[in-house]
Amino acid sequence: MLEGILELSIVTTEGMSESESLKLIEQLECAELAQQRFIQGSISFEDYLDILELCEVDIDDYLEIVDENLETAVIVV
């Protein structure tokens, strides 16, 4: 369930170059590794967010999505 709440995704646009696409894939891989480490309890939530920031994730937008996912998860449970 936690993976669904902390879901990460790539937003692409038409006409992206191959190098832009590869960079996004690398950023997502990095962010997903950090997510796995956080879920396993190997790193703190603060460290997780720091890594996401290094992966160029917009933390404010991400936290809004996580909040929405939490609200949905509470309603479902």
C-alpha cells in the first residue's frame, strides 16, 4: 500500500529528445531506489525527500500528490 501512496511517475512531452528521455529515466530509477530504501526503513523520510530533490522532483507537487493518495487510502480502508 505504501508504494501506491508514494507513487512516482515520469511526465513526458511530445518531441522529447532521446537524451531528455534517458535523463528522466535515470531520475526515476534514482527516485525509485530511494523510495525502496525509505519503505525498508533504511533512510528517513527527510533523507528520502532530499534524494528526490536531487533527482529534480518538485517536492511541493509531490507532497500534494502523496497527501491526496493518503486521503484516498484512508477512504478505501
